[in-house]
Amino acid sequence: MSRELYDLVTGLAADSPWLVQALFEVGTNGAILALMALAAVLLWRARTDRLVVASVLLTAVATAVAYLLSELLKVLVAQDRPCRDSTVALETCPPVGDWSFPSNHTVIATTIAVGLLTLSRRHPGTAALALLLGAFAGFSRVFVGVHYPHDVLAGIALGTVVALAVVLPFRVLAAERVTRYSRSSR
């Protein structure tokens, strides 16, 4: 079923106007950069809110952990990319040995988005934008033809689990540490 959905999405991509194709090609990395910028802006604007500072810093830690786990899964699963058998991929197919499962772009984008989502009560607009950017990053990987839909779903699952496992249980403790550090550095 994943292959059929991949074929449907990449077929739509191939029939899309060049501007839409360009948006998705740039957007696949641009969404991650935008999420990183969003986190940095939030960190700067809420720098006096220790819970926000702790949550954003823990999101960075969670992102690194999720990426490393994703790389480990790629080696263990060793699933070839769908673009090897497709003529409609918009992006150049990565070299052999650059495995498909799970999508690293999606793992990174989801981890950042879910990390920022934990702040939705304090910053609902930021959380909503983060989720949109995360979803765009994942969908774009299928649209440009370098991942199967199940690669993206696995990336969403991994990024979500790691973000929640790192940010939620440790943010109060980290916020106390941030407060102690800021007092001691004065």
C-alpha cells in the first residue's frame, strides 16, 4: 500500500507546476531550517521564562538523540529508497547505502515540532506553526520522491516518542537548573 501511495503522490508531483515542485524541493530542507529558527526566536523572546528555555534546550537534545536513533534504524533495516525504481522523483536519488527507513528529515522536523508543541499553552501560535512545518517536511519527502509514506510515518513516530520522552519528564528539573545557572553567572 505504501508503494501505491508513493506512486500517487509522486505522480501528482510530476504533474504539478514547476513553482509547486520548486517549493517542495526547497521546502524539504527549508522546513527544518524554519523550525530551528522558530525555536531560536522563541528561546530569545521567552528567555526570562525558565520553563520555555528548558523546553527548547531539551528539544535540541531530543533532536540529536532522535537523529542518532534514526541513523541506527537505517542501518538495521537497510531499506532501499523508492527513487531507485522510480522515474518521477523530483530530487536526485541519494547514493546506494543511504537508506530510506525512517526519514531523517521527518524525524528531525517532528522532534522539533513536538518539542515546541509541549509549550502550546504558553505559545499556541508557535506550536501550531511548528506542527504545520513538521507536517510539510514529512510530506515533502514523499512528494520529491525520496521516501515511502511508511518511512515518513516511522519518522513521525520516532520523533514524537523521543521528544515527549526527553522534554516532558525533564523540563521542570531543567528549568530549575537554568535558574541556578542564570543566578550563578551574574
